[in-house]
Amino acid sequence: MTDRPIVGITKPEHGDNLAYAAIALAVRLAGGTPETLTTGMSWREAPIDALVIGGGSDVFPPHYDQEAIEDAHYDRGRDEMEMYWARTARNTDLPTLAICRGAQVMNVAGGGTLHQELEGVFEDVDYPSTLPGHILYRKEIDTTDGSLIRDILGKATVRVNSIHKQAIAKIGKNLVITAQEANGVVQAIEDPSKTFYLGVQFHPEFMTYRAKFRRIFARLVEAAYEARTTSAQPQS
């Protein structure tokens, strides 16, 4: 067995390769070994020490009792895989980081709901939708004192990117909101009873040139290593 914790990273069967590559690089820099999880493999049997639920297409709305948008793209197979892993990870205390769509999956898997559109629900949501905007635009979020995300980022207020058009609505069971924008858009959720069960609406994998965002992946890998080391200890 490698000394480097194996971190499963979910992605669609085709596409989203840039985001996956950025996450995989962040995991490697943090001391982990990335392992791809897609619907085209035996994903339930993957031997992983930690989990990253990646970004991508919208979650199928009937999962949270809403109507699907006509002509929208959904990946039902990926929904099944990620819902399974989100629930399994929570039940087994597998260290988990969920990013953008992943945070929404984490919330829905816990019985929460989503806002399918930001406009009409929140103010000041004219976020950029172009590639340059996604790369360069930053907005402020406020983190909760005593939360995991505050501990990792080290600041009450940080600036993050914006590559989403949906948001968390009703929070899932035993999850708590630990970062928001001034307009109320949820930017981080956690289960405080778990070792590391964190969802972020922003994309830290695209901001790893900043140490505080690299720490998100470092803490995930650290939690995975500690969990594996503890489980390997002989029982008295």
C-alpha cells in the first residue's frame, strides 16, 4: 500500500477534464494520490482514503422534489454515483471535500434542496458567465467563527471565484452553513460531527496559487492519512 492516501475524485465519464486535472494536481501537491471515479467503472468498490466530489452539470431536480428544466443537461448516472458516495462518506466518516456541484450533491444527499436559478431569489447576482470572468472575477464571502472552513482559510472574510448559477436552498439534515456572501448565497456547508465533511460552492482548485486554498486540499489529505493510520493501529 502506498504511503500517500488515495483520494477518489468524481467526474463525468466525458468532459470536465480541466477541472479534474486541477483537482488532481492540488491533491498531488498536498501529498495524496488522485484516483478517478466515473460511472464507467466499478465505482462502489473503489478503495479510497478520502473523497472529492467535483463540479459539473446540474443535479437532477426530482432528487430534491422540483421539476426538471426543459432542455437542460443532466447526468443521472453521475447523480447516482455521487449521492452514493456522499452518503457513504458521511456514514463512515470518510474525509470528503465537495466542490460547486459537489457541494450541492452533498446537500441534496442530506435531504436539502437547491435554488435552480439565482435571479429572483438573491440580490446582486450578476456574476460573469464568460471564461475571462470565471478566471478573474472575485467576490467576498464571510466564514463562520469556529468552523472548519474558517480554521483552514484563517480569515473571517476571503475573496473567491464564481463559476456557478445555482445555490443551496434548504440545508440538509445535520449540515450547517459556514460561509455565505453578503446577499445570502451559501458558499460553504459542513457536518461538524465528522472529521472532515466540507462542501464549498467556489472552486479552490483554480486558486491554488494562494496558500489558503492549497490548505483545503492539504487538510483533506492530512485527515485521510490520520484516519488510515488510526485504523491500522492494533486493537487492544
